[in-house]
Amino acid sequence: MDSSVSGPGRGFTFVGGALAIAGLAVALTLFVRQFTPQLWLLCAAAALCVALVACNALPIRGLRMRRSGRAAEAVFLDLPIVAPLFLIDGAAGPTAAALALAAGFGIAAVVRRGSAPTDIARHGVLRTLVALAFIPPLLHVDPMFAANTPGALLAFAGTLAIVTAVFVFGISACTSSAMYHIGITRVWQRLARDPRTWIVGASNVLWAAAVGDPVAAGHFALAAVMWAPVIGTSILLRTIDEQTAELHRLSLVRDAVQAMLGDRDPLPQINAILATLRVPSPGETVTVLAATSSRVELWRTVTLLGPALSPAGDEMRRRLLVRMKFSGTASITLHDRYYVAYAFAAQLERGDLNGALIVHRRHDRPLSGEQIAQFTNAARELAPLLGDMRSIAAAQNAATIDGLTALYNRAATLERLDAMLAEMAIPDRGAVLLLDIDHFKTVNDQLGHAAGDDCLRRIGHIIKSTIRSGDTPGRIGGEEFLIVMPGASRDVAMTVGERLRLAVSLGGMRYANGDPVTASIGAAAANVGETGESLMARADRALYEAKHQGRNRIVEDVEETA
């Protein structure tokens, strides 16, 4: 997010605004005597309507401006309000149109402080300058289409269609391309593919011609009433656009969550989300984290864009998150001799902290004040996304995770078992361990169910910390656990199983008589083409044999491979 991206837009707005104000001052000085009280009222009503329309301005679909959620790019909604003013006799018409545009877009830029004020003001400047450009041709010539006839109004509509196409595909598209460093061809393609450009554009031209009839006849009150549907249309289009964007956002979030839960890379979906919020910049590392735990070091990294961080950068990120969580501020900054790092809170209006956006830069390349404001806005926009991801992950975990032991539940474990067997080929290996706590009923009967639940939780923790990283542990019954071991041979399964048996016996859990709690384990290596039911039956048979031999041991099912 280099400042050069936003600099030209602001500079253009200031310079163009100065020219527009100067042009308006000259025009009003020359032609103010032609303004009747009715025309002043009409200008005021037009400015108010333009402001309401500009507050509901739309971005180009598919090129939603990163720094803001709204820009006045796609649909020329103010056309039916301003264009009919040109039918007023003399140069007072374009002067009134320029005045209404300047005042209306100026009001909208002030009202929409948090939503693209520079973009809205820029379009007001463009439209004002275009309106002023019509004054010289009309200084000594009456308006060409002022005659109140069907042919004249049809010609007026045709002229408006040409002017609108030139403005949208020429002036507006070119300035958008320059401001946001987007190829002009891409902007044209997006505009051409957006049905709003043609449907709403044609409707605006026709409605402008219809409003032009009472304006040319001097019925200003009727013209002002006819502007009401334009305002309603702008509000409706904005509502539809926001709902469409929200559905797209939810789709991206769900795809990203599904990718994370399936151990796949969610980066494409997250990149698409970030692309709607900010202009990417080289030379920085951006990390998006979801607040999935009360401990910030356990927050889940959703994505990391840019170069990998050094250990110093990782430690600085942890310190940033701790300070941000307990300070409650929207942004935190830290410096060292390697990095200048920023943490931006992904925080809802109620104060809920759903995650954070962390930016690392070289210590000699700090963010500017405007860039900090842009990242703050991006983090605020990310807050509902991270909240959705956390909620979806929690809901899906509830369907797959055993609430007591935090291991997979029976259905999820057996699903992993079937997946392992379906992917096995002749050179591959796979095995299962079936673990049962010895004399668990006596723990519940003699020490109580609370002690039994604590025993299950501790056994679950021991299993997770003892097995291999690629193994899947699950609780499939009351005190029965299954460990699915992709790629494991008989020897590996027996080694891990013996280590697990020993860890349980040394885990510090005791029966009522003081003896250590133990577990029996049945091991079975999978054969190619074997079903989950048969492999489970073999492991259960081995477990029964371990119980029969005196418990607290591991027994392997030795059925020959097919």
C-alpha cells in the first residue's frame, strides 16, 4: 500500500476542485442575474438529490476499490437530476448544473467520511468541470434542445447517451485506471460486463429526457418530484450491491475455512478477501490471525503474505498481540533494529476482538499516516470475516470433535480410517491402535463420574502428545480410543503403541486402591483392499487378547497379509 496509490487521487481532487471552484465563481459572477428565485430553489433541490445519490454510489463490479467500500464509478445515477438543467435558457442551465454537482458531491464527501470521500469528491470535480465546459458553446446560442417537442427530446436523449458513454468509458474509467494502477482495458471489460452499466444507464438517459420535458416548460416543482424515483433507485442498487458483496464474502470465507479444516491452503480465498480491502505492496509481510484462543500465542494464522518472518519477527508479533489484546487500542507499533511492526485490531463495533492484521516492514520503511489509516480500515473490514471463520470452524469442530477429550469423535475417526484404506496402494502401509482403559468402571463407581471424566481428558491429552504428528486419534466409545496411523508398518505401530501404554501407566492417574491407571491396546496393520470393519474387528480381537493376558499390555493381530 504505497502512498503513491492514493496520492494522485487526492492531488487530482485538490487541483481539480480548485479549478472547479474558480470556474463556478466566474460563471456565477457572469450569469447570476439570470437566476430567478425558482431556479435557485431548483438548484438547491438538485444539489440535495445529487448528494443522496452520491452517498449511495457504486463501485465497478469486480474492481471494488480496495481502500474503500464505495466509489462513484459504475452507474451515472446523477444524470436524470443534472442533465435536464441544461434545458434552461442560456448559460444559466450549465451553470446551475455545475453548481448542483459541486454542492451535491461536496455534501456527500463530507457525509460519507468513512467511505471513499476522495473518490466521491473526485467524481464531483469531474462532473463539475464537464458541466462548466458546456458554458462557452451556449454563451450566445440558446440550448439546442430547449424546444418542447418529441423530436427535440429524443435528440436530447441521444446526446445524453453519447455524453454518458464518453464520460463513463472515457473520463471516469481513465481516472480510475490512473488512481488505482489498474489497466484501462480491465476497467473497460468490467464496465462492459456489468449489466448495471447498460440497464441503469439506458434507464437514466430515458428518465433524464422525461424530466427534461417539465424543466423545458418551466415546471420546476414537477421536475423535482420526478427526481424521487432516482434516489429510490440508487438506494435499491446500493442495497443489492451490498447483499451481493456480502454473499461473495461469505462464500470466500467458507471456502477458506473449509480449506483450513481440510489441511489445505486457504491462501487463494484469503487473497481474494484482502484484494477487496487494500492495494497490495511489495516489501512487507502481512499476517492475518484469527482469535481462536484466549492465549494470543495460540491464535491461528489464517494467512501470511510476503517474506517469511525471522525469529525476531515472530517474537515481535507475539508482543504486539499481547499489547493489543490488553490495551484495547485499534493499533500498536513496535520497533527493533530489523523491523517496524504494526498490529491492527480486527475488532467489531461492540469491541469484540476477532483477530488481528500484522504488518512487518524493514525498520527504515515505516508506514505513513495514511497507510496506517488504510490498514486500520482493512482490519476493521476483516473483523466480521474472521468472526465468521471462527464461528464456522467452531460449528464444524462440534460435529467432528469429542467435547470431553478434544479428540475426534467416532464418526470423524472412522471417516479418517476409511480415507486411509481407500488411499492405500501395495507399497503403502497403514495400521490402527485400539486402546481401552483397564477397569474404567471402577473409577466411575468408586471415585465418581467427575474423576472418570478427568481420567478420560488426561488420557486424551496423553494420546495426542505421544502419537506421531500424522496420526489421527479419536474417542470411539466410552473409554475406548482408536488411533489411525497412515503409512505405519507393524513395527512402527507396535513401537508407538508400547510408548503410549507406558505413558498412560506413568500418567499419574490412580484407582481407588492407589494403583496406577493402565490401558490395554490392540494393534493391527492394514492389508491392501481391506475394509474398515475388518481392520477394526482384527484390532478388537487383539485388544480382547491383551485383556485376556492380564491387561496393561499391547497385543498385535498377526493375520497374514493377503
